Amino acid sequence: MSDLRTELKQSIIEQLNLEEFEVEDIANDDALFGDGLGLDSIDALELIVLLEKDYGIKLTEPEQGKEIFISIDKMAEYIEAHRTK
Amino acid sequence: MSEGYKISDFVRIRNQRIFHGNKQVFSSEKPTQGFLKESYKFLNISYPKFHKMDALCKLGILATEVLFKNREIPADTALVFSNSASSLESDKQHRILMEATVSPAVFVYTLPNIVLGEISIKYKLQSENAFFISNRFDARLLTDYSEILLDSLKASAVVCGWIEWKNAEYDVFLCLISKEGRLSFSEENLEELYHFENE
């Protein structure tokens, strides 16, 4: 459980170039957008690509992202339920 | 027509060095990405989005940070930039990624004028802007276009110049044009300032 969350944090920091963040800076329930990590719409697209590339999850409805990319916890729960790799 | 306008300030970024006017303010032995990151730290910029930008935009943010520091910058300050390679480095990176998984974060930088938007967002500019592609530094183009904006009161100041990122090399020369300063805003002066450090 926690390994996936740590892996997600590492991937997000690396792929979204969050150079001023360390894994320890991100709590599992931190908001990814808005006042949390401050991600933007391009980051949301990158997260969709990350889900497909790393976990074989293809989001067909962009609206789904709003429910999944709330926090690391929410992402991890979705990945655990839907991953194909 | 241009007699009232002055080159109020200028910045050069080239060969791992940053010049503010004629004074070198920073240098680093690091290759491009390291140089950009160290410059960001040196200039004490706090803008996490910087790290997501392509090198062309990073250069634009660094150069304008030098020009704008300790200055009131009117929101109608126009941006008139030019280069020869457009956004070629990001275009090439995007092309490579297309073979596997496209990155939206790379794709968004496949236009040269994105740097104008990034600067406008950071400094809250609501102004005219243009990005010209020309084979070489074209002082006439820059002075003509800038003067039109100033004469027609579309802008009270202009940042104009050259911002190039090509084959892992960068070459930036940006000038702040306004009614303040001693050096006349002329084609000759612009050419001289640009070529001074280049030769």
C-alpha cells in the first residue's frame, strides 16, 4: 500500500518537475491541485499519461480525472482497483 | 520619431554568463540546464513553475528578472522578441517523444511565443507582444516595431531583443525601452550592444 504511494510521489515529482519538493513533503491526503501541490491543467494531462504508461490505465473521460487526482491516496486507490500492469 | 525613446537597460545571457548592462553579474561552469538552475537560485527567484519550462522560457524569465528587478514595470509593457530557431529544441524533443509517449508538458512549449506568455503571467503584463523569426539579429525590425507600439501609445515601455536556444547553445539579448535613460533607442545602438559581446 505505502510503496505504491511513495512510488507515485516519486513519479509525480520527477515527471512534473516539482524540483522544490521531496517525497517527505507530500502527505498522502494533500490536495494535488489548488492550494496543495499547486498542479495545473498541463500537469493533469501528464498524470493521465502517467496512469496509462506506468499502470496500463486509460482514462477515456477527462472528467474522471477530477475524482482520481484529488490526492495521492485517491490515486493509489484507483490504481489498485484498475491497474493492468 | 524615436528620439524620445531610450535603451533604459539591457541584459545578456550567453556562454554561461549573465551581464546586466556591461557588468557581469553571474557566471557558472555548468552546462545549460545546470546553468539555468544555478542562475535561478542566484537571482533568488521563487517561482516553482520555472522548473517545468523549456530552456527558452527559462531564459526569458531569467533575463526579464534581471531587467525588472527593483523597477516598477507598467502592465502595458510590450514584448517584442525574435530568434532564428523558433522553438526548435522543444519541437525536436516532442518529435522524439512521439515515438513512445507524448508529453503534454513538452508539447505546450512547441511554439516560440509561449515565452512571451510565461513572462506576461509572471509579471502580470497585459500588453502587446510579438515574436519574430529571422535569420539573424535584426535591429531594424525590432526598432521599427517597438517604435510603432510606443508612438501609437499601445505601450509605455517595450522589452525587445533576441532570445535563442539552439543546439544546446543560448544567446539572449533583451533591452528595456522607455523614455528613461541616456542611450538613444536606435538601430545602430541596438546593433552595437548586441554585437559587442558576440565578437
